[in-house]
Amino acid sequence: MLNQVGFIRLPPHAAGGYDHADVHLKSGKVYIAHTANDSLEVVDGERLSHIKTISGCPEASGVLCAQEEGLVFAAARGAGKILVLSADNDTIVEEVRAGFRPNGLAWDSKRRQLLVADVEDNRARLLDPDSGRQLSELALKGRPRWSLYEPTLDVFLVNIRDPAGLAFISPGSLAEQRFVPVSVPGPHGLEVIQRTGPAFVACDGKSMVELDLVNGRETAVVPLSGEPDVLWLNPQRGHLYCAIGSPGVIDVIDVNRHEVNERVVTEEGAHTLTFDRSRQRLYALMPKSQRADVYSEE
């Protein structure tokens, strides 16, 4: 059961809210795309306090921590660039051009390459953050949503809204290996149980689809409380946390039973969250209350 253990006040905004967020596991710091303020917020997850606001991130969207490298990537969707930050001191070390409206991010630590999914021209771009160069690009079948790198299969996975499906992209050549259709409209949030699979796809059609990554078959469909956005896996508990902005809940999905076993009320418009698997803390972002609510699981 999720229990609220506190909350963190975030800088105010006139209208709008937040997008993606991620946790730097070594320090416990949480990096939040504050879309409404064109900034990135840094939060101390240990002390439940706001540390810093990093400006210059217009229409902040995708956020991703490269854990081993101690880097944080933040997509400035309104400026067509990626901010590269040091997780040690939370300073910008590089700004990389990244197409028109970069959004979804995935990090290949093996090759030190960043995949950036663009929601304007529906292309995936591969960047070298060390040199700031674009290495290659690929036209996708439709608008991309959540992206991630799956190390066991050595592949980038990108959700495509329409046609509904999951694109498998080779990190070396940035070529599409295959495209697996999804039966529920609008794939959005994406998670994977590494080494064993499967993939979990939260879809606009108010369901979560489980996919076998080896054979591409759907193995389960779980109804949700509403149209989902972000999806995070807690491998220790065998749970998925799914943020649903309307009616404003977190659906907690049991991955073994293929059912929602808990619904936690947040607030209308709270469509995004992030999870610290090291400390077993879940951060739900509240756009109206302008704070992050913090949960732990008993």
C-alpha cells in the first residue's frame, strides 16, 4: 500500500504544470521538467526540500538521468535543444541542438549515445553528448511518445501513438528492426522488466498492454482508471505506478496478477510522476497544488 510520507513545495507558476522527471539514484536528487516555467527543478529527495531552479529550458519536457555517468539530460522542447547537466553540482555542461521539438529521451550507456524522439517531425535522432554532434536520424511511423533503451536486447524502444505500436530501433545503425502493433489506441508510458521482459505499454485507450519483447505477442491487457501518461516499475514489489491526470489518480498495477490492486487519489491534472527504486519513494507532481507529493510503499 502507498502511504504519503510528505511533500515538497515547488516554485509557483501562473498556469500549466510539469512533464517528465527522473531520479539520480546515488544522491537521491529528483530532476523535474517544470514546463510552465521553462525550467528544471532540482529536489533533495533525502530531506524533501527544493534545492535549485535551472532556467533556460523552454517548454521543458523529457528528463533522463544517466546513472553511471552522473549526467542529467533535459529536453528544451521549445528551443530544439538538450541541456546536459552534471549531477554533482547541477550545472549545465553542454547544450546540444536536437531537431525541432525534442521530447522523449533514451540513454545507451554502452555507446554513450542519446536517442531523442522529436514530436514535430516524428523523427528519432542519435546524439553524442560528449562532442555535441548529431550522429544519425530515422523517420518514425508516427508521433513518438515514451522512449527507453533495453540493454538485454541492446535495442531502443519507442512508443508510437498512431499507428499504435512499439518501434524496435538498433542503437548502432539507428535502423528500425521491427514494429510491433499494439491493440489499444495511443501507446504512451513505457516500462520493461530487464533481462526477462516483458514490456508494459500504457495506452490512451485506458488500458495497459503487456508485450513479450521476444515474439512481439500481447500477453495481457489491464483496464485503467482513465487515460494514462507516465508509467514506472518497482521491480522489488512487482508493481507498476501509472499516473492518470483525469480523474487524478495513481493506479498501482500488480504485474503478476495483471490487475490494478490500489488507486491513490492525487488531484486533477496530476499526470506525471517518478520513482526512486533505491529508496522506494514515489514522487507525484501536483500542478494545481504546485508541489511534489512523496509516497512510500509498505
